[in-house]
Amino acid sequence: MMLALVACNDEEKDQAVTKEVKPKKIAAVEKEYGFVLDDFEVVKDTIESGDSFGYIMDQNGVGHGKVFEISNKVKDTFNPARITAGKKYMILKAKDSAKTPQYFIYENDKINYTVVALGDSIYAEKKKRPVTVKRREVSGVIVSSLSEAMESQGLSNLLVYELSNIYQWSIDFFKLQKGDQFKMVYHEKYIDDTIFAGIEKVDAAVFKHSDKPFYAFRYLSDSISGKPSFYDEEAKALQSFFLKAPLNYSRISSRYTKRRFHPVQKRWKAHLGTDYAAAYNTPIVSTANGTVIASSYTSGNGNYVKIRHNSKYTTQYLHMTKRAVKTGQTVKQGDVIGYVGSTGLATGPHVCYRFWVNGKQVDPYRQNLPSAKHIEDELKDEYFAYIKPLKDELEQIPYKSI
């Protein structure tokens, strides 16, 4: 009996030794902009209209003399006068009785930020949040609009602008049809692997419009400029001498016609332009490289800009709320030249786009306009080898249907 009791007690001891001991939970360390937030008193806020760097500093216990010293020392890296309403900022204060501000962090955008040290050592440095890039494939179909096709899949509206930018010379986005389809291979940027931060680039796309596929492949053909362009499956440039429209993505409200009832003058007359309706202050861009030959105002045109592109082509943009260029200024295709308004004889916000060929106003949609330079013959084999796997990948993505 004694032996049995001893054996039983030893068994209980063994069981006690093997009992699982759960580790204590360690509190997660919260870090932001590279700082451990628990080490500071933290103020998070957004710059409001009328706020200045001096006002923000004053509200957080930094005197005018110190603000002047900070501004002078950091002006080459960070200009306090240029902080913008709507931008986020953070102030990190010491955990002392005075709660002395140590750092001011200004969020330039989702990725870039500036750290301004406010202590004995005053400096400013630009930094970036860690960004990861994820490669994506997407397919969509037009039911009512390109925006709706993206939104129905929970995709960023930035993809609308990517596609409209790529195909702006070859597809009329104001004439998309129900059943048109598209596929894309592209890269998205994420902060800390979770926060969406925009589109990095599109590698390849195909847009089937009116049952005709339009391919686009991003390719660097000019190593000197270092700027890639988009080409089709035959090595032809998608870019044209002229953009399809002076607005990125809107709708045509009135076309070029020899007879239209004028909504303001209440009479029939020729309308020798194309009207694009858009919200007030939508940027208007030059449709081609050129020189501004007029930036002015008249009672009919309102604020307008006229650009000579070469000896043959001239364009004009009417009814702006304000102009962004001056007479004599050189502009490039896609440069902002003004903003949508309703000045002059206009009933609502739009831009009237006018087009001249050899001094005669014409309908730009009926012109056979010049294209950009295609890939040279001696470089085509290299190009075709480059796009083959991308085209194969596009073919493997199934089209969506209605």
C-alpha cells in the first residue's frame, strides 16, 4: 500500500510539471511616422482654412520667437507658409509638466510626409511611409458607364482615369456602348500593406469597343526621355498629335453643327464648336503642344484661351471660370490652361472647344488627325517579344458579361 501511494504521488507531480503555462500578453506598440506614440503626448488634427503654421504652434505652446527661428532654419526643406487646408498633421509633445512640443509631422500626401524637429536641435526632413506594390488583374463590362463598371466591382475610380488616359486618342469615351468590355493588368500601391495609396502603373490593357479589341502595352521605346508610352499589338503608338477632348472625363452636351438654337440668344445660328459639360473648376487641358496666342475675355466667349499648335492647327477653349496661362506661353499636350465655368454667353458650366484647320473652323471629330511616332522597324522584334507574355496574360483573363 505504501508503495502504491508513493507511486500515485509521483504521478501527480509529473502531471503538475507538464501543465501548460500561458505567456503573458504583451501590449502592442503603436508606431506612426516611425515614432512610438506611447513615448509622447499626441495631438492629431487637420489643417483648416485660415490656419497658419504660427497659429498651430501658438495653440500648442510654441511662442512667436521660436516659430520664427524654426521657420528660418527649415525653410529649404519645409515651407511653413505653404501648408494646405485639408492636410493632416501630428504634434508629439514631451510627457513632462510643460508638455513641450518635440515634433511637428505634416502629411504631404498618403505616402510622403515631413518631420520638423522643434526642440534644441531644429531641422526638417522629408520621409516616406513604407509602400508595397501589388499586381492585379481586372475585367469589366459597360452597363451604363465606365465609372459604374468600376464601382460595381469595388474598384478605385482612379482606374477610370487610367483607362481614359490610355485610350483618349483611340476611343471616344463619350460613345461607349452597353456591352463594351475591358481587361487590365496593373499595379496598386499600399501603405503598411493595407491602406490603398493609388495606382502605380498599368502594364497592359485591352478594351473591346463595338466588338473591336483595342490593345495597349506600356513600353519604354525612348531611353533618352525615360518616359514610357502605350503601343498596340502592331507596335503603333496609341498617342495622337491631339487629345480626343480638353477634359479628362465628362460628357458632350452640344456638338459642332451649322444650325443650333442658341439657349441664351434664343435664335438659330451655327455652333462651330463642341461643348463638354462638367462641374465648375474642372481642369481644362490643351489638346496638343503649342503656343498661347490669346488669353482674354469677351462678352460672348467669357474667359477663353486660344492656342496655335503649328501652321495648320489652332484650338480655342471658351467660358472658363478662370484662365491658367498667359499670351505667348508655351504649353504641352495635357497642360492645364484653365477651369470650367459659365462666363460669357453660357447657361451652365461647360467648355466650348473650337478647332481650326488652315484658318477654317471645322468639326475635330471629322478630321484625320496625325498620330505620334510608332516604334521603329529595327526595334519591333524586341517589342513583340516583350509584349507576348503580357498579351498571353490578358487572353487568360475571362471577359465579364452583362
